Amino acid sequence: MQQKHKQQIRKLEMVKIKEFINQELENLNEEQLRQIVDFIAFIKFRARFLIGTPSESQMAALYSEFADEDQRLAEEGVDEYAEILRKEDLQ
């Protein structure tokens, strides 16, 4: 009986945590939401390594999974860098 009670408490705690996270997400700006997405990807990525060393095929799958995002982030970084240089030239 005590074990079942503990499980119920854990479920309730998880519901509260999820509700809290959802409420906090509503107050974040676009940049903060992107950081949350990156953090979630990091947590998922890290979890795969905690299970064990990935095989070559798993590494290839991870690479392909993040390739588009890596490309997008690199392109955004280049655009941002170009804008910084342009501003410096104007000064």
C-alpha cells in the first residue's frame, strides 16, 4: 500500500512540474523559447550517451538528426556576424 501511495505522489508531483513548466513557457520570448528547444535537444542527446556508447550507425543517425539544425544555426550565426561587421564599418 505504501508503494502505491508513493507512486501516486510522484505522479502528482510530475503533473505539478509539467503545469509549472507550461506556465513559465507562456512568459518566455522567442529567443528564450529557442534556448529551451536547444536544451531539450541536449537532454535527449545526453540521455543517449548515458545508456552506453553509441554504435557507428547510432552516431550517423544523431548526425543526420541534428544536421539541418546545425546548418540553420551556422547560417544564422554568419548572418549575425555579418551584421556586426556592417555596424562596425558604419562607426
